[in-house]
Amino acid sequence: MRIYRLLLGLLLALQALAASAQDYPAKPLRFILPFPPGGGTDILGRLIAERLSVSLGQPVVIENRGGAGGNVGTEAAARSAPDGYTIVLVAPSLAISPTLYSKLNYDAVKDFAPVSLVATVPNVVITQPSLNVSTLQEFAALARAKPGGYNFGSGGSGTSNHLAGELFNIVAGVKLVHIPYKGVNLAMQDVLGGNIHFVVIGIPAAAPHIKAGKLRALAVLTPKRSDALPDVPTAAESGMPAFEVTTWYGVLAPAGTPRPIVTRLNQELVKIMHSAELKAPLAASGTEPRTSTPEEFAAYIQQEIAKWGDVVRKADLKAD
């Protein structure tokens, strides 16, 4: 009799879950953006929210929850009800934080149901023309000849461009000194001003200065050359295949979100990111649509955690 009651309870729960998924969405969604307004996550998130609201027939309400390198907003999403009414837009910080921070109040894998990758931004290495180097190998040789004599800038400790600089140190066998800024564009301005030597930054921000001859591009950090900078070799072509860094964005829901709802959200996001409506605004910001299945995104997150965890450990970095 007890087993019968348990089975009956399970059946009723599954029926309720199926009915809930069929009625979804029945109210507004909360879309957490774990960084302050005005940045890449905010701009992309608002583009997605506007289209997702139309496709789902319910408002998608933006909630900027910046702080602790994205961890405040990400934790808020992890602690939300797994009913499909809270989603979060994450970036590489999701994969960096598990190793960088000794204590996190969420698990980047267990506490989330991946929905889809949505976009990537290709990166480029920039330096000062006055250094008279034109390749990664030439810059590495310069840095090896004067350990600690050259530096790199980033958008702040623990950011993806900080970790990219540390990855270059490891791959090239050099020791550039890290100079953190409150935003990677400020670091780029100091390269333009001749105050720092090396920055990894998104191609869209740097391309106008590169084309004007004010910055020198040493390599793009993508698997193939960029259409925006067709004359700039990849890191692999420059003899450093391990120096590949892509800024990515993806959508997660809290763990336990019903699979039919995850599937629905995935389908809508795939349509939105490849829609004609988004083609122009994405191109204007240098963002490339890149979607996936939930399973592919889950595997990608694991791959990124392993990659950046290795860099954090080898560089002996800590954020606490």
C-alpha cells in the first residue's frame, strides 16, 4: 500500500508538472544580468529580453544584479525557484569563479540547468606600435629578455581578459605584470597612451584604432581569422595554439527547472539569436550569434571550468 501511495504521488506530481509546462509562461519572467548597466552583458541581455518577451507573450523583466565579478547575480539566480520564471545571462566569469574564489555560495554546475549558448565576441591582442613588434613571438621574446619589465592591462582582477593575460604568461613562458582597471576599455586607453604594453580585448572595441595605426594587433584569439581584421593572424598561426580566448554568453535556469520549459526557452533563444531582427544590432556590437542545445552548453561550461581552473592554479591566483 505504501509503495502504491508513493507511485500515485509521483504520477500526480508528473501530471502537475506536465500541465504547468503546457501553460508556460503564465506570468512575467525575471532575467538576471549579473553585471552593471552599460556593459556587454547588459546590452546583449536587453536585446534578448525584448525579443523573448514578444515570442513568449509575457514581459521579460531585466534585473541588473552586479557585484563580486558576476557572483552576486549568479547566486541570486541559483537560489530562485526552478519554475522557469527566472533565467540568468552568464559569461566566462561563471567558469572562472569556481577556482578563483575559495568560497562560492553556489555551484556553477549543480545549481543550474543550462539552456543555451547565445553569443560570442572574438578577442584580439593589442600592443603599442612603439614597441616595434608585429607578432606574438616577437613580443614574447621581448618579455623574456626583460622579466617583469612589461605589463598587461585588464578590466579587473578575475575578468576574462585578466585570465587571458595570465594564459599568455603560461603559454609564452613570460612574466608580464598585471595592471587591473575598472573596465577593459580603460586599459586600452592606456595602451593608446603608451602607459601599458599588452591587452586582450574584444575586436569591435579595438578595430578602429588598429585600422588607424594607433594600436598594433598581434593576433586574434579565435580558431580562424576574423573578417573584421583579415590581415591579423590567429594565435595558432603565430605558434601558440593554446592561446585561444573567446568571450561567450549563455542563458541558465535554476537546477530543477522542468525539462519541457528548458526546451521551450532553448527553442525561443535559438530563433531569436539567428533572427533577421538581431542581425544588425549584433553586428554593430561585434557580437556573433552562437547557440547550442542544453547538453552542448553543459559540456561547454565544464570545458571552460577546466581550462580556466588550470590557469588560475598555475598563476596562483586568489580573489578572496
